[in-house]
Amino acid sequence: MESLYLLVPVSVVLVVLIGGVFWFALHSGQFDDLDRPGREILDDDDKP
């Protein structure tokens, strides 16, 4: 029972931290264009 006094706050802090990282990724443009990097591999411009 005493371990719950440690594990519950640690898990709440971990959830808030993961949510903050995800929020930062959303607002910094991480997920704006998901198709372009895949197309860049196929559109190789190695002309001699």
C-alpha cells in the first residue's frame, strides 16, 4: 500500500510530461506535412 503513495504521483507526472511533449510537437509543426518526406525518397534527382 505504501508503494501507491509513490507510484500514483510518478504516473501523473509522467502523463503530464508526455502530454506536454505531444502538445509541443503539435504546435511546432512536427505533423504538418507527413507525405512530403516519403515522396522525396522516390523523387531522386541524381543527374550526372
